[in-house]
Amino acid sequence: MSKPLTSGSSDERLTTVGLLFESSAGLRRLFHRKLDQSGATANQSFDILIRLARSQQSELRMSELAAQASLTPSGLTRAVDRLQQQGLVIRRSCPDDRRGSFAQLTPAGRTMMDEAIPEHIAQIDQVLTDVFTPEEEQQLATFLRRLRDYVLEENLASGIICEEAVGACPDDD
């Protein structure tokens, strides 16, 4: 005979967070499958490239990119190495911190993303318009930003991620 459920196991908040995780994983699978079918770059690589494409000067500090892409620093290093070998990304040193470095899209990487992003946006639009009204979509974005900001602050406070992972190296002015 199995053990009875504990009183906390029926808490609806478990379901809410579980649904968030399942939805996130499902969206990644859906979008990555469509990207693979269209001949775009691999899943992890696309996540890195789109973050660079949407960043100022198409670059991010490696630690910030790792935090955004949910990769370990060594996992990001391997992924950026592969993208560098493909000619899509370069690395450059941070002028104010020799330990830090940036990943930056190359012109070939920019061209690839300029072609891939409109298709990706069309896929996103299809999912969002099939599921939400425009008002609900806006509410969802508001709620997700609030949740993201909260977990970022908690992770910073607990030392899971460091300040340099969310900041940028100052420019050499």
C-alpha cells in the first residue's frame, strides 16, 4: 500500500510552478524543432546567438551570457568555442578587467540572425495568438518580468550568481 500524500503535496502552488516549468520546456522543444526543420543552428547555439543579436553592439560579457542562457561558465565556453569555429562569434577581452571577456556576433553571425529572427518571431506570434488575447499576452509579460526580477535578486543575494553576471564591463572612454 502506498503512503498517503502529505498535506503540502496538494498545494496548488506546486501545480503552478510545475506548469511554468513544463510550459518553458515545451516551448523550447517546439521552437527548437521548428528551427531545426528550417535549417537554423542548434538549440543551445540559437539561444546564445539570439541573446547576442538582441544586445547592445551584439555582444555580452561571457558571465552575463552564461547567466541568461542558463549555462555553466564551462558549458558556455564550449558553446562559444563551437560558434567561434563556425565564424559566427568572436571573443574579445574586457579592457577594464583582464579576467573578463565578451562574446560578440561576427558579420556572418549577424546575417544568420537577421534571417532567423523573423521566422522565430512568426513562430512565437503563432503560439501567443493561438493561446492569449493581446491583453493576456501583455499581462503574461508583466508577470514573467516580475518573477524574473525576483529570482534574479534572490540568486544574487544567495550568491548563486554574482553581480558581474548581470552587469557589463564599462566601456573604455
